[in-house]
Amino acid sequence: MNNILTQNDIQQVDYKDVDLLKQFINPHGRVMSRNRTNLTAKQQRQVEAAVKRARFMGLLPYVQK
């Protein structure tokens, strides 16, 4: 199975790419698991770090309504 990152040939996940990061967040604002996103362990760690950094910078909300 391919995932979004390998399909678009993305090597590094950037915290400023909010549209990409929103695809990995569920409606409650939580990061989705690897089972749902089909990411590798390395890609999942990159996504989680980017989401945390984007939240800290104010680009993503911590919780959704």
C-alpha cells in the first residue's frame, strides 16, 4: 500500500505545510495512527514532530470544535 508521502515523493515533512498535516489529523484534532495513514514508522515520527511544531507555532489548533 502506498501512502500520501510516497505518492507525492515527499522526503521531509515540513511543519509549515499545514494542508498536508491536516490530512493526518482526525476531526477531534488528534494525530491519526499508522494503521489509518499507512505511514512507515519513520514517516509517522516526522509527521508527529511536524504537527507538534506547527501547533506550538500557532499554525494548527491543539483541539477542534
